[in-house]
Amino acid sequence: MLLRQYKRVRRELGKKFHYRDIKKVYTIVLFEKSNSVFKSFSKDIYIHRFQQQSDSGIELNLLQEYTFICLDIFDDIIHNEGRNAGDESGERIVGDRDAENKR
């Protein structure tokens, strides 16, 4: 995605192009069923953020970051807390479907 943005911006700006014209790219990956690496790490953490880092300690503002969201772990947490996703008060959010069923 970063390369796609680079090509588009370079084509649009032509000779006026500069690397500072490239914006940061966030890649979000949703796992419906996460693999064992995520499950063995923690049963309470379902959002994992990654960014590139140098081994020498130098810090650069690199243009790509990743977020992995494990939906199965999230669902287990919500289920174990006795509430449904979407509402901190414990009320179930179902929309107008229940109202239609009562008619």
C-alpha cells in the first residue's frame, strides 16, 4: 500500500514530488480465528500494534504501522464478562430488529 501511494503521489506531483508528501500507512489485519502465537501470548489482549524499529537504536519516523486485531479473543473476553459487544453497560445492542419482531 505504501508503494501504491508513492507511485500515485509521484505521478500527480511530477518534478515537485518530495518524500515528505508521502503519508503514513496503517495496515489493520482482522483475524477471525487467530493463530497460536497470539493465543499463547495472552488470553486478555486482542489488539497488537507493530511498528518497524532499528536494531542499532536509531529512531526514524517510518511510514508503515500494523495493527492486528484477534476477533476470537475479543469475543471470548466479552463472553466471559457476561455482556455483548458494543455497550459497556451490559445492554445488548441489536438495532430495530427486536422492535420489528414485536409487531
